Amino acid sequence: LRVNFSVIQKKKDRVEGLIAVIHDITEQELIDEERREFVANVSHELRTPLTTMRSYLEALAEGAWKDEQIAPQFLNVTQTETERMIRLVNDLLQLSKLDSKDYRFNRDWINFTAFFNRIIDRFEMTKEQHITFNRLLPDESLYVEIDTDKITQVLDNIISNALKYSPEGGEITFRVEIQDKYLVISVRDQGVGIPKDSVDKIFDRFYRVDKARSRKLGGTGLGLAIAKEMINAHDGDIWAKSTDGMGTTIFFTLPYEEDQEDDWT
Ligand code: ADP
């Protein structure tokens, strides 16, 4: 049910009545609405790079191509926009695959601490900013059954966001803890943070706190939505905690059985 209230007010300080309109929304209608919104979002996301490209190509066609300084810059913009569209379409294809019920995961038993360390190593080797990495990972082997490609993608997304939104000289803390029957994995940064009312929305498709900024950094707004689908498919959960201006922590869980070694011998 959805209820919309309207206030009847003829004079400024006198409320004369209230109208409540109750809509009975069926599940199908909700799905249809979501789908329409999704298509509108996709169209908008594609139109933006396309219109940018059109203006730059027009300028080139009208003579900018002759200018040795300007022409390479304009071509560069069209290249960047094309790359973004390719990323967007790839992300969309991946989401649509994840949405289809018969999607298959290739699960292997792996030692999560070693796996996580390798991913952090890769970022540590290639990071360009001065950012300190702290690893609070247990020494022991923690075996989980996961699709390593998918969880690599989840971690890549979370860690590259942490780097994207971190200030020069900041710290990123990686942690793995065992809680009940789960591993709780977290990545904490000291970056810009997320406003309180947006924290839960960052896992929604196309949601971005600062659209212009995300675009500038090459984002599609789908990374965390894909991460959420992948973690849910592993029977885990994903969420964020953040204080605006004081950094963000992204958490996710993976099912884990503590005394599994017994089964191996
Ligand atoms: P994007 O392609 O925009 O990075 P994501 O789905 O990865 O899309 O993230 C969605 C939004 O969540 C981002 O646009 C940003 O506003 C916010 N966000 C994600 N991670 C962080 C972080 N570590 N610090 C601050 N904001 C973040």
C-alpha cells in the first residue's frame, strides 16, 4: 500500500482538511515501476556521454581538427566517453546475467586470508597516491567456498572506491573477523564519507552521492549494486557505515564454518 497525504489549506495558518489517497500497489506494478525507472536511468546514463561526444565531434568537423593543440584534446574526450559507455554496457550485461535465475557460480574452496592478501598486494603495488594500507587479517587459514572471480570483483570495487574517495596521506584498513558462522570482511577509509540518509542507498543501481564527481572519476554507479548481487548470491550481506566527512567502512559477510578442518582429514 502507498498512502499520499495532501493538506487543504486556504489561508496561511489554517489547515481545513486532509486528503489521504490510498493506492493498492501490487507486486507486479512495483516490478513494472522499477523496470521503467531502470530503463529511464540507463537511457539517461547513455545519453550523457553520447551528447558530449556529439558536441566534440561537431566541433572537430567544423574545423577544430585542423588545430594541432585542440584536436588531440577533443579526440581524447570522445575516447574517454566511449570507454565509459563500454564499462556501462558491460556492467549492465553483468547485472542482467546476475538477475537471471539460472546464473551459475564456479565455487572453489580457498583460504580467504591468502586470497585477500594477494588482492591487497596488487593494489599496494599499483596505487598512485600516498595512502597507507593497514592489514588486520588473522594469521590462520580461513577456508570458504566462493567464486573467486566474483569476490575479486567485489573487493576490486570496494578497494578502488576507498582509494578514489581517500585524501592524500590517508589510511585504508583491511580487516577480517569471524562472527558466528560468518567471516566479516571490511575496508575502512578516511575519505569524504557519505551523508547519513545516503548510506543505505549506495547499493542501489545508479545511486551516487555526487553524480558529477563519480562521472569525473569514471564511475558508472553500478559497482556496488553488482557487488551486492554477488554477495547475496554467496548467502552473505553487504552494508556500509559512514560519518560524513570522516570516512567510510564497507562490510560484507561470507558463510564460514569454524571447525571445518575436521571434515578434511
Ligand atoms: P561509482 O561508479 O559511482 O563509484 P559505486 O556503485 O561503486 O558507483 O558507488 C556508488 C556511490 O557510493 C558512489 O558514487 C559514491 O557516492 C558512494 N561511495 C562508494 N564508496 C565510497 C567511499 N569509500 N567513500 C565515499 N563514498 C563512497
